[in-house]
Amino acid sequence: CRAVLSAPRTGLGAALINDYNGAFERAGFSATYAYHIFLNQAQMSFGLTGSLMQMKIREKYVEFKDPDDRMSRLTNGSIWIPDFAVGFNYVTRKFHVGYAVEQLFESRLAFSDASLQLSSSKVGYNRIHTLLTSFHNEFRNNPHWEYETTCLVKSNDKVSKGLKAQADALLRFVYKKSYWFGAGYRTSNDAILLLGFKHNNIYFTYAFDYGSNEMARNSYGSHE
């Protein structure tokens, strides 16, 4: 949800999250504050997000070969993880650039069992950096058509230790600002196709990602 304060330069947003990923459960909320500065034919925006999440390991989805495995005690508790994210956007009529840093606290998944604190605290969130740029313009001979190029780069503080950054490049064509299609490439060797349309200020978009790894081949890609 999103709320606008009395001053047109400010905005508030909030989200409730309840996410299941295999045996892991994540629930909580986040709140965002944004401030906008209007420049000559441009706008600069700054945002701050705070979040509080509860992490659990769902016992019924975990099976241990050894019933006495000490790691089984991790399924009996949960932890609360506070965090923050910051970012900014600079937008003109044809150009946009944005930068954000998420998971500033780099919280560790240190569960309460004292005997497991050392091993579980080595697992956690890495600080994530995201850079997004885009450029769009009309075709000179046909103003009903526009093209837009987008580049997204996502990395973290552990790149120097061998973790890889990821980049997406996308080219999109837009007709009368209401219909679009495009294609892109991700450095993990994924191909991206997308199309969509706008109706009464509501946007409908479909995207198909197909990768070259074994999981992607077996699942025939992902649909969003």
C-alpha cells in the first residue's frame, strides 16, 4: 500500500510479507519514506525503508537422517531480524538512473540455541547493491513508437571473495505509450521475453525467463 502525506514532496509506503520457501518461513513488515526534489525538467528522489522480519524453519518440512542431529534444534525456534535499505532516483524525460543498498545490517541467522550460535551465525544476509539505468526516446520518423534500453546491475559486498555480480540488459518497444514488447539477456545465461499493455492506468505485464542451467531446462523456464 502507499500513502501520500500532505506535502507533495513526500510519500509513505508499507508492505506486509508472508513468504514460504521450502522449509523456510519469513513473515514481517516494512515501511518506506520517500522525499522528492523537483528540478528543472527533472526529479531527484530519496528513500529509506525499515523492516522487521521473523525467520523460522518449519519442522514438518525438514527430515534428518540422524534423529539426534543437533541441527534439528534449529527447527524449534525463530529469530527476529531488523534491517534497513536506502536508495535514490534521478529522472528526466528521457533518462533515469537509480541506486539502492539493501540489507544494510547484514544480519546473521543466529538462532537461540547456544551450542549452534557459532555455526548458524555464519549464515545470513549480504549487503546488496543495485544500479538501474534506462533511456527511452521516440523514433524520429514515427512518433507513435518509442524504444527503451534498460540495464540493471546487482552485486554485494562479497564480490572480492568470489561471489558473482549479475547484470540484465533489456530492449523494449512501446506503441502509443500503451502496448509494448521486448527482449533481454541476463549474465547467468538467461533469455528474457516480455510483453504488456496499459488500460485505464492499470499495467498488465507478462515475462518469460529461460535459463541454460539444468533446473531451468527441466522447468521450461519461469512465467511472471
